[in-house]
Amino acid sequence: MNWHQILQFQGLTRMPGKYSVNQSTEVKSAKGLTNDESDIANLNQRINEPPASIRPVGRIGTLTVPILLTLLHSSTTFAMDPQAIAEVTEEIIERIEKCPNEEVHQATASEIQNTLSKGQGEISLISPASSLLSSNVDFSESHFSSNSGNGIVSFLVRSVETTTKTSADTKAKAIDADANGKTELAAKYRTAVERLDSAVVSYEKAIQTYTVEKKDESNSWNNVGGAASMAAEALIKAIEARECGNVSLGEEYERVIEKSERSVEFSKQAVQSFCIGKRNEGISWHNAGSSTQSSAEVMLKAIEARKNGNAPLGEEYERAAARFEQAAELGKQAAAIIASGKEEEGEHVHNAGYCTQSSAERIMKAIEADQSGNMALAKKYRQVAEQSAEAAKFIEKSAQACASETKRKEAISWRQAGKYTQLGVESRLKAFDAETNGNLEERNRQLQVAVTLARAAKLMKQSAEAYATKNRTEGSRLYREAEVAKATADELESL
């Protein structure tokens, strides 16, 4: 169980992937967004919220094989092997992402429809929606799962125990070094002991604040403890590498120390912000600390890979570490922007950091798949990693646009393009899990959702570009088409 979490505005949320711990989230609601009706304040809606309860006019019939959704506008019959269906659906996603305009979207759909219609079987396709029914978004509440309540406290207590033991072992090394006349070495070990002891204090503060319901502060104290502990352990490795004459290895460990120390500082900034009621600022500092520490952890993996003679693997880990570092920088920027009073712009930058963190985690998943020999899955994870990176770019553009009062609608369209791109990532991840569990029906359904979200994101991107060139009519039309596609995705998700 890893110690650091990613927090999200309006509550705490779990980042998909290995480098996170789930936390509880507040239940909020917001109106369904349309470009002609919304206010810039609505831009702080979370990227990773559940799909809105917006449904298209029209019904979905029996679902027996993947639907080409709003890409196809007439009924057809076909049947294919489930694996072939999934491959074709993945191809649709890739082609939509590469399409420059709607005409090419339709051409792509027609080509694939011709491929599919060679089979047999029955399917009812969705009729294109002519309008949207807006309703409140009901944000789901997430919990600690098996880590709830006393589980979190138990985890923190174990952290205190293990860190205390490491501190005692390191004190013994310092004493032994003194006994052998190596006073300089003993002093270095004592520095590591000081850091370990400070980590224990931070874990204890995490326990204290958690028991009085100050969970944001508790999360950040937990992060301080974890980062301080890792900095100490990396220092011990650096000391021992240099003692063995391996100066370059010692320097690599010192890079990890530097990152962990920055993580400590960012997380302490988060605690200070939470204490004075500046929650969104605190969340951004917290995430900067978490992402920085993820980068440090992955750098350790890179070092170990190179020590074991696997330089290419080390490079892959370095790439993931760099992506985590990008997420940290966005978190830091978000905190500074929010502190300056630009709340909406800061929230956009925060969400760009969220997507960048997601991208980094998918790179890690790709590496794991490579290591297990599943090259096909590794390729898919790398694809969604780049999708999340693209989502981050869209949201950064939204942040830039929302800084100008005259670019409100452009900002909203960029934001939605990023949101729908990231939601598409999450649908594809669900499809991967379903395939791993042998649930081909669920895999195909999630791929259908991903296809529609890819189209919605593409349309929303085009809407933003139209608004950027002062073509308000085209921007509004494309926005509405994107919302129709998103509503269709919501309908499929609810089946």
C-alpha cells in the first residue's frame, strides 16, 4: 500500500493506478453544461467525475455487438468474433483521433460499417439525438474501501513502527562507524536518522489529525512522513554507494533525495493551506508533493534497472518519472495561481496536472505489461497514456483562455475536450480490466463508450478552435454535436 494520494477539488478521489490510496469524497452536484448557457464558474467541475445524467432523445435497442454509435445513422445487421469486434472498435478510436473534420469521421465510419456488415446477426443502432435533456450531475461518493476507519490508522501505525525500526538500525550503523574511527561516515548516518525521526513525527501528526476528522491535513502529514522516510533511505543508499567507491551511483541516489525533500516542502505547504481554510490551494500543493514523490519512487526503479544491466528499462522508468515531474509542476503552478486569486484558472491547471499524473501511471502500467511479456497490453497502455497527456494539453489551453473574459466559450470547449478525452481513457481502462477478467461483453460495451467519447472530444476540440477564430456559429454548432455524442456515451455507460 503506497502512502501518497492525489486529491481533487470538491473532495478527495482515487487516481487510477498503482501510485495512489483511495480517500473519501464529498458529494456535490452541478448543472449540466451548455456552451451558450454556462458561466465561467462552472469550469471547476471535476475531470474524473461520473458521467452526467444527460440522455439523448431516442432509445437504445438490443445490444448484441458493438454499436458504431452516432457515427452510424441507420440500422444494419452483422455478427463478428468478439476479438475482431474489439480490434475494429480500437481502430475507430484511433481514426477518430486522427480525423481532421466531420466528413472524414463519416467516411471512416462508413468504411468500418462496410467491414462489419459482411457478417450476420441483429443490432439496433442509436438514432442521432436532436436535443439534450439537462439534469443535475450526481457525484458518486467514494470511500477508503478496505482501508477505511481503523484501517488507515493501522497503516499509519505500521509506518511509525517500520520507520522507527529503520531509524534504530541506522543508529547502530552510526555507532559502529564511530567505533571504527569513521566519524564523517557516522555523521552522515546520523543525518539519515534525523530524517527518519522527523518522518515518525509526521506520521504521528497524521494519526492525530485523522482522529479529529482533519483528513486533508492527515493526508498531507502522511505524505510528509513518506517523503522524509524515502529521502532518508535514499541517503543511506547514497552513503553506502560512495563508501564502495561508486560515486556516480551515489549521485543518482542524491537526485532521489532532492526530489523527496521537495515533496516534503510541498506537502508542508499543503498542511499550512488546509489549516487556514485555503482548501483548493492546499489540494494543489498536496498533489505537487504526491507527484514529486511518485517521480522519486520511479527514479529508484530506474536506478535499480541500470544496476541490473537493463539500461532500456531504466530509460522507460526515467520517462515515467519525467511525466510525474510534469504533473508536480502543474500542481505547483495551480497552487500559485489560486493563491493569486485566479481560482478558475488555477483549477484548470490543477486538472491538467491530474491528467498528466494519469498519463504517468499508464506509462508505469505499460512497463509492467512489457515485463510480463504482454506486449499488446503494453501498447494499449501507452496509447491511453498519450490520450491523458493530450487531455492535459486541452485543459491547459482552457486555463489560458479563461484568463480572458472575451474567450469564455473557447475556454469551456477546451475544458470539455480535455474532460471527454480523459473520460475516454477511463472507459478504455475499464475495457482492459474486463478483457483480463474474460468479460467480453463488458469490454465491448466500454469500447463503445470510448468510441463515442473520442468523437465528442474531437468535436469539442473543433468547437474550441472555431471560437478561437471568432466563428461563434460554428463553435456553438460543434459544441452541441459534441454534447449529443457525450449524452450517447452516458446512455451506453448506464446500460
